[in-house]
Amino acid sequence: MQRNLMEKKEASDKLLQLTQIELDNLGEDEVNRAIMALLSIDDATKTRELADICYKRTEGNPFFLVEFVKVLEEEGLLSFHLGLFRWKWDAAEIASKTASTQNVVDLLQVKMRKLSLEAQGFLQCAACLGSSFTSESLGMIWQHQNVFDFKSISAKKSTNELLAEMTGGHYLEMLEIGKFRWAHDKVQQAASSLTEEGSLASFRRNIGEIWYRELGEDNLETCLFDVANLINAATESAINIEYAEINLKAAKKARGIAAFESCSEYALKGISMLPSNAWDSHPDVTLKLFSLAAEAEGYLGHLDKMESYYNEVLSQTSISTLEKKNVYMAKLQSMANTELRYEATVDLCLGVLEDLGCKIPRGKVLRTIEASTLLHQTVKMIKQTPIETFDTLPELTDPSKLATMDFLHKIADSSCLTGEKPFLLMYKLAVTRVVQTTLLHGSFDVSGVVLAMLGWMAMFVLGDIETARYIGERALQVQEKSKSEVGKAKVFTFLSTFIFYHVKPLQSSLKPLLESYQSGMRTGDKSYAMWCLLYHNVFFPFMIGKPLKLIEEQCQASISLMLDLKELEQAACLRSFWQLCLNLMGLSDNTVEFVGKAMNENNFAGSHFSRTFLLVAKSIAYNLFVEYELG
């Protein structure tokens, strides 16, 4: 039932508000009442001893309880006496004969071992295919049963006949025509345990190899993770470039859904399957595996591992700078978002851009002139471009231009966060170049983002609110037409916090910020997902006038997530408003001094951006506590 509800919840946006209620196992008294109901007995004392045994064997799980009672009946330990017209049992005999059945898996395994060898082998194969599977997939495997050591199987039933038998035995359930699932995950575990432990890994790998060959490359996608997991089952990794490529595909797919732990595992497994001369014999596969591994480890905060993959790729002189783009981006992501080394991030980007043939003026005077010229020129281009053109921008596909845009975007991002004036010139240069490339050559993943950044400059550099709003709306237009969610979190961070709050009610930004947080987490943009979370959970609710207790609770929950994801800049900014809430609620010994549970301003060593948040929070405190002379 729970799985059905969760499947429906995932399938329909209308069910996003579905409440999930978790039910605990039955207690000893509840098990006794269940036994009384099953056996139609009114006196609780008569079933107490039997109920105690059932509770110990099943731990109160309702499904296991019913299965255990069924086994007792099948074994003749529980029987209905027609003469007395009541159930009979010997509690001492039941306790003795089920003593070896310490858990329900043992119980189910005993039951399964009474099936035919053919049925046992069939269950073992099915157990490898996951919690649910199709009859077609299982049939692909079962037709090769001669490959497996199932001893001598006399009967030869078809896949459909065996599926009907297993469904009738309550091992499997039919979800729809041709699709089945295990009646319970413990049933699958029991079926898997029928295979001897010493040969289970090789058995699973054999299943994976057969499944892969039967599916072929064209049909692998839907079962990719299952096939990769089976092929990876053996503890020792054989050198096999074909299987390394399967792991590469699985790592890419995991990356696409922001499952970075799985991405890391698949990439590492793929690397272990490469030959010793992989950089010479299979450079493309090797580069992609190392790049994905670096990105995943960086996201997970495993900086030493990320650094080792990064250095391995950079040491390959036969690989071009353009081909090393992804591993550079993994390094830059770590430098900017985890280590908060914004200036070093800009310097590395400038070096890479120079290798790619994109030069940015080094001198301050030249930078100032070009930045000012490009800003006015780009804003004029936006205004002169018909609105409908933003709906029909072609897609930028040139690899070199795409890489250049990504590094310029990273410069803009890090320059903004330094807060230093020389780097704001870099911000102008980077943003305007990317926007002009979008208008002239086509859009890409973060075109909406750089348009939002340009809107920020129209607001705070040019002081033109109406132009900022216009550019912001074009940023939304481009983002909505984009095939990719990448950048959505960043677009709404800039628009909601720097532009739209001047022209729209703050409440109107809450829903987009929540959706953008979810989008950022889905696409792996955890940095801007956390900015969206900060503004949605703390900053805007405070400005709107939500209860301080609610905001303080959301501060605690949000900062915990930020620290887990190693997004320290956002956590540092949030601490200021958390301490402000504590001061206002009287939960601190201070009023305008930010020393307490959330932070100590006396040893606060944040960046320019987080120090700005602290100043804003303290200014609010000075005003609310009527300490105007201090503010």
C-alpha cells in the first residue's frame, strides 16, 4: 500500500501534498489480539503463549505475522480440530521447532526450500532484478537457466507459468499486465539468500552479463542502474572496457538526477575496470570517468579525492584544455563554494580562458573602459531586440564557445561574491560578453542567469529600475524556454532578491524560490539551492513579518542542511539572521550585540558578502531596540 501511494505521489504533481504516515510494528498485546481474531478465540489468556512466540519470531510485523501463522498451519503445528470445532496447537512444540527461525527471512527461506528446484532457481534469478521487474526481463534471464548451477531441474515450465505459481504462493504481486514486484522486501531477501553466499557475487554478475547482452545498447537505458549494479557485484574488478563504459553511462545518468554518491561509485568502479594504459588506449572513456568522479567527489565535499582526480587529468599533456573543461569546473566549484577562495577562482578561470583564446584586458584602465562600454552597449542591444526573439533564440552548440561561456559565467559568479571593486569590473566584463554571445550566437544552459545578472547591474550600477525589471522578465522568458533546468535556482535568486522585490510584493517570490530550491537540488546546483532556501525560509519571512519562533526553527533546520552540503557562505549569512531572531525573542543575553547560540561577531571571519548580511541584521537590531546612535 505504501509503495502504491509513493508511486502515485511521484507520478502526479497534484499529490505533492500527500501526507505519509509511518506505522510502527504491532506490540505484544496487539499481536495477541490479532491471533485471537485469526483463530476466532475470545479469551486472551488462551492465545497469550502462542502470541508471545509469534511476536518474538516476527517482531510484530503484520505481514510476517500472517506468513508465520500460515507456515505453522502448513507444518501441522497449528490445526483445526473438526470434532472440537476449534484450533489446536502445542506452544512448547512450536517454540522448539521454530527455534532456528530467528527472523522472518529464515522462515521464508525454509518455506521456499520446499518448492521445486526449478521454482527456487526462478526466485533466485528474480531476486537479482530489483524490487519490481517485467516478465520480459525475467524471461530474458530465465531462458539461460542452463548457465546457472541449479543442480538438476527436471520440469521445464515457462516464465509465465512460474510467475503465476509465485504469485499464487504470495511471493510476488502483479502490478499490471507484464509487471511484477515482490510481496515484501524480506521475501526478495529470502529468495536472494537461497544462493550460497560464496557464489552470490558471481551469480549476480552472470545475471547482469546475460541481461546486458539480451538488452543490447539500444534498450539498456531503462534498466541501466540494475544492469550496472549486477555487473559490479563481484568484489574483484576485471579489466573490461565494455563494462567500464556501462559504468560511465550509469555515472552520467546518476549525475543527471543529482545522485552524486551513486555517480561517484559508478565512476570509481568504471576506473577500476580500465587497463593500465587507459589514457593511451581509451582516452575518451578514461577522461569522462575521471571528470565525473572529480565532480561527484567535489559535490560530496571529499576534496582530497576530487583533487587527486583533478591532478590526474591535468597531468595528461595529450588532452587539450577544452577537453579538460569538466574537471576544471569541478575544481572551480570546490574553490568557490566550499573553500570560498573567490579571487583564486577568478585567476584560474582567466588562465583557462587564455588557453581557450579568450583574452580579457589585464590593466585596470582598459578594463574600466571596456566594462563601461560593454554594459551600455549590451543594455541597448537588449532593448532593441524584439521580445518574441527571446522565445526563438537558437541553441548554442559550438563546444569552444560553450566552454568559454561557462568560464566567463564562473568569473561573474565569483567576482560578485568577492565584493571588491576591481572584481566588479570583471563581473561587468564577464556578464556583458556572455549576454552578447547569447544574442548573437544562441542561448545555452545559463543564458537566463547572465541576463538576470545584467538586470542586477541595470539596477545597482545604472540605477534604472524599469530597465532592470524589463531585463529580468527577459531572463525569465529565456529560462522558461530552456530545455534544461540548470540555472533556474540562480535566475530566481537574482531576480527575487535584487530586482523583483523593488516592483512586486515579497510574498510573490516565495513560491518561485521554493521551486528554484527544489530545482537546484535536482540539478546539482546546491550552492544556489541554498541561497534560495535562505531567502525562502529566513530572509523574506522575516521581512514579511512571520512569527519569530517559526523563523528561528527554520534557521536551525536550514543551517543544518547547509553545513551537511558544505555550503559555508550561505550558512555564515544565515547565522546573522538566526542570532537576530534569538536577540529579538529574548533568548540571548544581548540585544544589539550578536554573541550567542548562532554566532559570535567578535570572531566572525566571513567574506565580504556574509559581512554585509551581518551589517544588515545589526542595522535592524539597532532600529528595533532603539539604539540609533550605535547604528
